[in-house]
Amino acid sequence: MDRQRNRGRVALATIAAVCAAAALPGQAHAADGPAAYTFDPAAVAVRGAETNADAAELKPGSVYKSSIEHGQKLYYRLELDDTTDAYVSAVAVPETGGKAAYGDGITISIRDLDDNRCSSYDAFFESAEFPRPIAAYAHRTVKEDSTTCGTGGTYNVLVERESKATSSPGAWDLELRFENEPALKDRDSSPTEAPEDWPSASPVPPAGKQKRTGGSSFYDATGLETGEWVDDIAPGQTRFYRVPVDWGQQIFATAALSNSSKSTEYLGNALALALDNPARGHVDDATLSYSGAPNSVSLDPLPPVAYENRYDSAADVSAMRFAGWYYLSVTLSPEVAEHYGDEAIGLTLKVKVVNDSGPSPYQGDAGIFGITDEDRDMAKNGLGASEADESATMKTVAAVGIGTGSVLVLGLGAWTLLARRRPASAAVPPGAGGQPPLGGPPQPW
């Protein structure tokens, strides 16, 4: 789970930070600008196989970095039991500055060894035909009445890339995650039908705008809570944000672009807004047209988070199946630069989360499929996972620094005390062993 992985990240980051703190001035160098997509530093490199017999195994609670070429179909392997619901997601990251066509994208599926699909989902560039990170997940969910994918054993994850001949041919990076869903408190009594009705009117967020700068990936997504948030976005850039949504809560989101005086050129799909769930499963998206005047777009009304949403046939409803951090991403088309210049345009996000938090259906710690008071504080303060890791790291570094300083002080004190207690016959004669004479002039070193 993420919270367990954070301990490992903090430990690794602490070592790096301590080493950096000990480095001489001038030895540290800043990176040459921010990366287009910040991969989770805990990601382990893994190579997809073109035959399932050669597939590398993915471990639960882990994140991986891989890549996929034009037209490739790549296999990875899972070992599953016969009771746990499992989720594998893939975030596809096309090369920066490349081209994408309508229908380009990825499909991810989990299959048994007879090639029966447990589930299959895709993420494609459709109305907004420009490269940006896109996410999809597949799952193996155990149902009592299911005869497919219900047994324990080896399963295949298949990631397939579709790209047109006019698209950029370079490899796409992949960020893969494998998460197990916690066990239910009482599976026998859990609902098996999704709710049919829910409030669909978007409530008005509280008045008062606040500045928040979005991250560059799921990993460093900026925390948001209910409110109106001001940022800016440059052509070709993707901003990531994350919002804690607990059981029984409902999220509404709107993205708005400010006006520009540089042109009135109409662009049909200038901005893409997307929502993904805690397992990086796609929930909903929307696009915004732009002609230099202020304009906004909202996600469709979505149901409150509920375990039983998974039984709905609509993909957007089914994806609202667990609590946790929900991710908003906003991308401005690179075509905007051709008519409005390279400068960033004002971006406003209106976010509203309604309803009180309900009880978790899981046994024990829900991991990424739950919300804690710490998560709410992170959203209130605008922290992403990377900043939370950094904060924890610096606290550890401070403690290590204080501890190290204390040890040095105690060590010097002990050395001084021992020196004073030395018998005169054991003392080193002045000038012996290359030491400077006591009380003499300073010696060159």
C-alpha cells in the first residue's frame, strides 16, 4: 500500500538527503528544467514481454516503469489468490512534442491462462488529439457466481498500444501499478446492485480564489479541497491535482480558461479535463473550446463513492467504487501556441466535495482506498505525495543531524575527559609523531 511504500521512500530519500547535506559547496547541481512527467521514484524498471511465457511478475503494492513501442502488445504476470480483488493500471506517457491521432492510445486487460478476459479498459485520444499522459486500469474481481477468473493462480496483464501511421513513432513510457483491494468486513452482506439515483446538480464552491500550482504527474499531484483554485497552464502542458473523496462523498469539478487578447482563433478542443480514481482508473473527461474569450467545462455529474457502484454497467459509475485520492488532470493543446503564443494562460479549477464521510466497508487499514485526517490536512495545505515524502524526509534528516551532532559532542567530551585522566608517562612527548609542539607556533598543513 502507498503508506507502507512511503516509509521506504522516506528511508531512501533520507540517505540521499544526508549525503547531499554532507556534500561540499558547489557539488550539487540543479536539473536542467522540470521533467515533462515525474515518475514515482519508487518505480522499478521492468520490461514487457511479447510472449506471456517470458513475462515478468508484478508484485502487489508496487509501482513499475516500462515502455511500449508503436503497435506492440506486451505481457506482464500476476500471481493471484482466489479471494482478493486485484487492480493493475497503466499510465501511458507519449514523448514530449510528438503527434497523436484520433484513436491512438492503450488497452489494458487481465486474462487467465486460457486467455479469458477478466476485464479490459482503454484510454484513447479522441476529440482532443494531442499527446498527454493517459491512464487506464484492469481488474480481477472475485464474484461468488463467476466461473471466469475466480480461481487462484497465474494471470496475464496485456498492454496494447494503438498508433496511426501519422503519429509520432517513438516509444511511450509506462507507469504500471498493481494494488490489491482490502478484504470486506462482511462480503456476504455487501450490496450487489449499484444505486440508481443521486444528486446531479453541481453545487457552488465557496467564494474566494486561492493560488495552487498543479504537479506534473500522479505522483506529485497538488492536493485540493473544496474551493476555487487559480493556476496557469502553458500550451502542451499537463497539470495534475488530487482531491480526497471519502465513502458516500460526491465530487464535482469545473475547469475554466481566462481570456487572451492575442487572437480570436477558434480551437474546438483546446483543453482536456480528466478524472481518475485512486487505482488510476479513468472515470470521466471533458474538452473545452477556446476563441480568446473566457470559457469553462465541467465533468458530468458522478455518483457518491460506494462499493456497490462496481456493479453498474456504465464505466464512469463503476469507477466510483472506492474512496481515496481522486486525480484531476488538465492539458492545454500545443496548438494554442500557434495562435495565442507560448505564454501560459490563466486556469481556474472549481472543486466541490459534498456529503459527510461514511464508514469504510473494509477490514483494517484501507491503504490507498480510504481517506485519513492526514490526507485531509495534505489537501488543505496543497501537498502532493512528493512533498509529503520530502517533509517526512527533512524531519528525519533533522533528527539524524541532531543525533549525529549529539554523538560528536559526546564523543569529543569523552575524548577530552580521557585525555585529562591519562597518566603522565603515557603522554606523547611534544613534537613526537609529527605532532606540533605544545604551545609552539602553528605548523603548515
